Amino acid sequence: MVGIDAKNKHILDRKYICPICTLILRDPVQLSKCGHRQCQSCFEAQHEITIKCRQCQSETSRTEILLDRGFKNDMKLIHIDCSFCEWTGILNNYQKHLDEHHSNLKCEYCGKEFNSVNKCNEHKISECEKLIVDCILKDFGCNEQIIRVKMKDHYLTEKHQHAVMKLVRQILLQLSGRQVDNDLSQITTAGTCNLVTAELQEIYEMLNILSGGIETLNNDQQRLSNESLQIQVTIPTLTEELSKVKLSNEESNAFLEGVKYNQHILNQDLTSIQEKINDFQYVSYDGTLLWKITNFQEKMIDAQSERQTSIYSPPFYSSPNGYKMRARLYLNGDGNARRTHMSLFFVLMRSFNDPMLKFPFNYKVTFCLYDQTPAQRHIIDSFRPDIRSSSFQRPRSDMNIASGIPKFFPLEIIQQKGNPYVRDDTMFIKVMVDFSDMPKTLLPYALSLNP
């Protein structure tokens, strides 16, 4: 339990103020060597065998420090102004007033709540991290208010250092202007002796403040020196490690670039192999193709959003040594048929056998959209190639331009729920090329009748 707080504590005689907690003395104890007093709780918080007086620096053994009951009785009549309201009275009645009217308090700095004034004061003296206090050198020009936990940082500020220098100059001025004989027996009057003692006590207090500030500065300087030395030792090691990390990073990046390049090549090879596998899986060598189109709804959405407007069938052949062909389907229509009809086209592809085949290509092409119900109402349409079109000349690139039937089938029918042409999200289209009028000399290539 710390001392007693009051509005008027700053104007009371200094003998009533504890030098430890800076509050009004509570249960005062007296140091026998010098006669100064402290709160009993402040004294008990010090665990040293000898107690050093904060006012004069004299040391007193713990066994020689006693409760000063007479001084405590004298203090009962001290005039007190309540710290929390307008109440005034004597110290003897102050605690009763606090218990009756101020039992639930909140720290004005951090907001923590307490059920007694004493606990709140103890919190402010020793615990509150947000307590704002005046600098101990405010009388020397350092009038900053600082959060207590940041006091050490404040000691390093320029303003505080100026105040320290001002204090030192004042102490030196007082010492140089005063000739005090070590033998106090030469002082003939009690009044003069008391004056010198008071002045010496004031100087002791100033020196104590100064020594505390210097000690803090020395500790900070030592700490900073140690940290600086540690950093200087660590920097070369960190620099070397950083160089190794950079080199390792560069090697890793080069390796990853090589991996990415190889992966790109592998992906291309894989795509090519996959296309060949698909070709072999659905390949036909009799001039007909049965094209199974799965995931119909997904492909239709892609076509409508123009993410993928058309899809290609697997290639098929007129014979193992014949024409290479495929179909191209625009699910949402192409050109004038866009958004009204499905467009179905025939595509002539380049193959190794083209030099032996007849061009332009002029064989009839028939498309059939299967009705997958027992009704068997298939949609069948055909066309004969225009031999003047580049679409049916010998291919000079992988594929010629597609040509066929733009308005093959109305979208309004294919989009109806339950239509017979799409079942289980799958549609079937058959492509048939009529090679019946092909010259007999080419039949082995077209139909493999004479392999």
C-alpha cells in the first residue's frame, strides 16, 4: 500500500511527503541516522540490509528503522483536499471519505478499474504503463510530460541533456560561491547550521537526480556499443551468406528455365501424341465417319460465348492410301446462319498420298444427324463439291478451307429440352463420301478393294 494522494499534496510541508512514492506519508517510519521518513510500505518494498535515504543518501540499518507513531498522530490534523471531488477536511477523516464515496475507481491513464483508492494509487505508482509524469528536471527547463515506461528514451533527448547541463552548472555555481568548512563546529549558531544542512540536502538531491540520469546514459551507451560490436561481427558473415544465396538463386533460376523449356517441349510432344492416339482411336478407312460428340451442353455454351466457335472431328480416310478428311461443326452457326442454325462443313486435309490422288476433289458428301429414339427421324443433307473452289483443290497446308452446309439444322429444335438428337449430353453425326464414280484405277486407293 503506497502513500495517500490529495490535490494539495504539492503545497504541504516536504516532511509530510514520502520521497519514494511522492505521496503523503502513510504509516511513516523514521530512518534513525538522518531523521527522514518514508511510508512503511515503501520501506518494506526495499530488501537491502541497509536502507539509503533518498533525500540525503545516508545509510541506516533495517533494524534501526522504526514506526514513527508520534509523527503519525501529528499528521492527523493536516488539511486535505480530496483528489476526486470538492471534499475538504483533515487527514484523519480522509480515508473514511474515500471508502464511502470513491470505492470504485478507474485509472484515468489506462482505464483499468479498481475497488479502492489505495489499489488505484498502487497501480499508478508501480504498474500503469500509460501513466504520464513530469520530467524530474522540469525545474531546470525540461518541462516535457512523458509516458513513464518511455522515461529512459526521454533521458536521451536533446532537451533533457540541456536540462542536465543546466543542473550541473547550477551545482558548480553553488559550490564555488559557498565556502563550507568540513568542521561544522566552527558554525556558531544553530540557525546557520540548519541553513547549511538544508542547502547541502538540496545539493544531494540534485546530484542524486544527475547520477541517475548519467547511469541511464552509461547503460544505454554500453548496450549500444555491445549491439554495434555484435552487428559488426555479424555483417561479414551475413554478406557471405547473402552472396551464396544469390549464387544459389541464380543457379536455381537457370535450372528452372531449363526445366520450363523441356516441359514446354514435352507438352508439345504429348499434345501431338494425344492427337495421334485420338486419330487412331476413331480412324476410318472406308470414306465414312461416325462422330460421337460428348459434353454437348458445355460445347454449346462455349460456342455461344465465342470461347470456341467450332469443333473438329477426328480425321478419316477414303482408304489406307486415300484422301484424308474431317468434319467441322459450328454449334451456334457460322456466317449468315449464326444463332439460327448449326453449320456443318467438310474439310479436305493434306496427306502423304496426295500426289497419287485425283484433284480437284469432286465426290458427293452426305451428312446425317442421328435421331437416337426408335422413331429414327434422322436429319440427312448432302452436297457436291464445287471443283472451282480452293476448298477442293490439292491441300497446300494442313487443311483446306471448310465448305459444306451453313444451315444444316435449326438451333430452336436442337435447344429444345428432350429433343431426340441429344441424349445423355451426347450427339452423333455421320459423314459419308460417295466414291462410287471413282475410276477403277483409283479404287484400290479409295476403297481398299484390292489391297
